[in-house]
Amino acid sequence: MEFQDQSGLPVDPTETHKAEPIRIRTLVLLRWFAIGGQMAAIVVAWIMGIGFIKAPVLFLVACSVTMNVWLFLHPPKRTSPGRAVSQLSFDLVQISTLMALTGGMANPFALLVLAPVTIAAASLSARQVIALGLATVALISVAAIFAHPLTAPDGQILRMEPILALGHWVALVIGVVFFAGYAHRVTGELSDTSNALFATQMALSREQRLQHLGGVVAAAAHEMGTPLATIKLIAGELADELADRPELKADAIALRDSADRCAAILRSMGRAGKDDLHMRAAPLGAVLEDAAGPHADRGPLVEINATGPVIHRDPAIIHALRNLIQNAVDFAETRVVIDGYATGSTLGVTIRDDGPGFPPQLLSRIGDPYLSRRSEAQRGNYEGMGLGLFIAKTLLERSGARLSFANGGPGAIVTVRWPLDRIRSEDRAALAHNPQIET
């Protein structure tokens, strides 16, 4: 499936929303919060009489302040992943060194060393997150081994029992893995969903533009009929009056014939345009045939059995059903069967194929964006299953439908059900007017 931007150029929905990994302004703001917290901890410890080597600690805080001021005065136009990694690495080294100078594992604020890798997991690639995570574990270990102890107001050295220090170190390492992994997974899923929703928007917009274009064509054909008839009439009169000048008469006849040709073309386009503009409702069978049309000659036999009522001819519904039919045709061996029916207060459409079916382990996740392919063994590296089904599911659910996916021996079964009053249309409704074109 190919999407296009407003200029008509192809667009990859997974690339369209790729932006800066994280803005420098955000990193600067987070660093100011960290600096404020560090200064507050230093002041409180000083007031309480906790002993620590103050000059190096204050120097490290001053380094962070200097970095922020520098970025404020010389902000980069765009944050690259490499620049984001360097900034987060600076924060990691600064926090780890502060931790080593203020008691190591005995410092109650040691947990803050997890902040840089967690931020990285929410904005950078897995490779960069792993690298920063390993660096975090290494710096935590160095801070634990070479920690400068804190002293109590009475001069007593504040130390943790070795077993507690080891447990604190293990907890921090587990925190690195858990927070980084969790943040990276959640951010990835949100990004996939965002990209898939963008693709859904573009697909629906394309369908609506095509429908509106049909209406414009019909209106143009109607409005241009009169001037073309005038051109034809005048050209015919000129041809009669120029009987004694054969070369000019031939030009007038050519002009009249061209006007006839334009009128015939516009009549043909107008009929197609009016079909798109006026056909707001259609029998269920006609809607299913419209949805299945592009896939009718792709190999497997597409059989449509429909006994339902007249329904809304919505571009979103047609596009969604077309995606479901495409998926069935892609995996079918010889046949795809589409059944449309109405039972009581429900309208249903069932699409069956005789292919390998859905992987049982993925049945509960079908409809999620960028899902794994249905059968790598059957279809090589085909990957059309995730995004197309997500788009179809999203569009159909917006129309009030509910979808279910199952395997039916053999092949996959997709069932779509609407409340009948949500999709049924009045087949005797008056036709809409073509839009007026100013001349």
C-alpha cells in the first residue's frame, strides 16, 4: 500500500513522523531540575552537618550549570541521536561521580543514576540504549567500589553493611534493565500506533479525495456542456459561410469535430462522476463488489454471496473491506468467499479464504499495528498483514462495527458485524446536487 503527500509524492508512514529523538530544550530543562535537586540535597546535608568533600561536589554541579548556559547561548538547530547520546552521557558521568563522592551505595539519592538511561530508552534506538545501559552499570560499579564515605555530625563514618551495599547495587542494575526495557517497549508501541493511525488517516483521505473528484468531474461535464454546444454551433455556421474558402472551411469543420469529441468525453466522465457523487447508498452486494473489484483478477476466485439491505456507501467502509479482502486474496490458495447477510438487528460480512490461516499465537493480537506476518514459511518476506488489518479495523470500528478473527479449517475467517440501524440507508432518498462551478 502506497501513500502520498499533498504534492503527490510517495510517503512512508513510518518515516513521516520521524522527528528529533529528544529536543535539546527538554534535556536542558530536565538538567535544571536535576541541578536544583542536587543543590537542595547539598544544602540540607550541609545544614545537618553531614560531612563530604564539598569542593569537588560543587564543581560537578557547576559543570552542569555551565553546560546548560552554553546550550542556551549556542542552541543547535536540530538534535541528532549522537548529540542526544553525548548529552545523556554527560549527565550519567556527572551523577555517577556525584554518587561516588557522596557515599556511593550509602547515598539515598543513588537511584537518580537511572534517569539518563530511562530518558534514552524513551527516545533513542535499542543499540544506543544498550550502550548507555552498559555504561550505567559500569559507572555504578565504579562508584560503589571507589566511593568516598559520608560522615555523621559526630565524625562517625556512615557505611552500609556489605550485604546491603551489594543488594543496593543489584537493585540498581535491575532498575537499569527494567526501566530501560519498559520505557523502550512502551515508546516503540506508541510510535507504531501513531504511525499506523497516520497511515489510516492518509488512506481515508485518499478515498474521500477520489470520491470528491468524481463529483467535480460530473459538475464540470454539466457546466461545460453549454459552451461546447455554442462552439459547435458557431463552427458549423462558419463552415457553411466559408464554402468558397476551402482552407478556412476545413479549419472550421475540425473545430466543430473537436467540440463534438470534447462533449463525448465529458458525457462519459460525467456519467462516472455522477455515479460517485450521487450514489450515497447501495445494496450490500454492490458495496462488496466495489470493495473486491481491484482483487477480482489476482488469481484466487473471489465469490460474493450477499442478501443484505441497502447500506451507506461510505469510502471508509469500502476501503476497510478492500484491505480485508486483499489480505484474504494474498494468502488464499484457490478461493475467497465473501458472505453478506442481515439477521435481526445485525448486518454481517464474513470473509473466508482457503490459505494457511492466522498463526494461533497471534490471534489475540490481530489488528495491532505492524504485527508479525501471517506465515513466513508460506509467503517468504511478505509483511502486509499488520498495517492493512490495523487500518481496516480502525475504519470499521469508527463506523460502529465489531470485528472477530478466527481460523475455520482451512483458512482464516474475518467477521464484521454492524448494528443494522448504524449502516442501513434509505434507498428512496433524493439524489444530492452536483457542486456548482463558477465560470
